Amino acid sequence: MAPTLYLIPTTLGEINLNCCIPHHVIEITRSLTYFIVEDVRTARRYLSKLRMPLPINELNFYELNEHTKAEDLQSLLQPLLEGNNVGLMSEAGVPAVADPGKDVVHIAHQKGIKVVPLVGPSSILLAVMASGLNGQNFAFNGYLPIKEQERIQRIRLLENRSIQERQAQVFIEAPYRNTKLLEAFLASCNDTTMLCIAANLTIKSEWIQCHPITYWKKRKPDINKKPCVFIIQG
């Protein structure tokens, strides 16, 4: 068989693997010895839960994150070029979506390497599913600008697009900046615009609510340092 780059989903938090990772995904992951990962320590901890047949110290890890230089990307695929299957893993959830793994996937396609995405939890799709907003026409915008004025301008632009195109707008943020992002939505959006906040998806403390901006102005939730997905639709 041709060497394959497997896109391996991981859990979104501390949860029983069987609740969200299919058995066949676990079996494929356990068959691999080469991994491209966002953080080696996190990857080793996750793989330990899978009870890998080989000791963790005998597995091969190649780190890919925001610090990886463009000229080093090609070398990450060397095990594949030598005939080995490789697993690509993100810190949490599915790789290559809002994740530096996309660059490796792009190069793999250029080199004719087989790419196989595996089934697992995606916080973005789970949030859209649970929002009650437009699941037929939505846009994932990733992270908004950090500077306040640029952020507000971008929110207003995307809110207008959501009104004109009936399109739900999806965002993520670093958990420690959640409160500031919520404040930006409250300061920028129309009172009637719907805002969905989906926090701690798939774990026991999961919390999902969707209400107009005017509701959130009176009932600000404590979402500081909690992984969240935000969706607006005017």
C-alpha cells in the first residue's frame, strides 16, 4: 500500500475516548509510529491513553506549530517519502482546521501522497449544529484582530454580511481572551443579532446557549479560560 498521511482527531478535553473517538480511528492511530504534532508533550499524553503497542519513547515525533519555519515543512514528510504511514495531530479536535497542519496537507497533495481524514469531534461543526442558526450557509472566520478598533470594524462588517446573505458567522478565540471578545460583540452588534456561545464542547461542563445580543448584555456568562466557539447571525 502507498504511504498515507492520516489526519487524526483527538478529544476536545478530558473525556472518555470511547465517547467521541471511533474504534477504527483508535486502531489506525495505534498502528502508527510516526507523528506530526502541534505539541509533543500533549501528543505523548494523548497517545498514552490509547495504550500504544510500542513504548511512547520509541515513537517518532515531528513538531509543527506557529514556530515552524516554512523551509522546514518539507522535512516533516520525509518518513512518508521513505514509505511510512504518518499521523497528523492537532492540540485538540480535528487537525488542519484553524491549525498549522494544513501546510503539511498541502505539500502532501503536491507530492502525490495519499491523505486520509479520520472521523472525530470538530468544535466548529458541533457549535453550528447546536446553535439553531443557519447550518446551510455559514462562514468560519477563525480569530478576529486583537486590536480593539480593528476587531470592532471586522465584527460589524461580518454582521452586515450575515444580514445580507443570511449567513452565520463563526469565530474562535484563545480561552483567556474570551471575555474581551464577548465584550466586543456586545459593543458592536445590533441588539437583535443572535449570538451563540458554545463552551467546553463534549465534556461534562458543556454549555451552549443562543440568544439576541440584548439578552447577553443583561446576562454575561463566565466564559473566561473556557474553550469556546462563537456564532453571530443578524
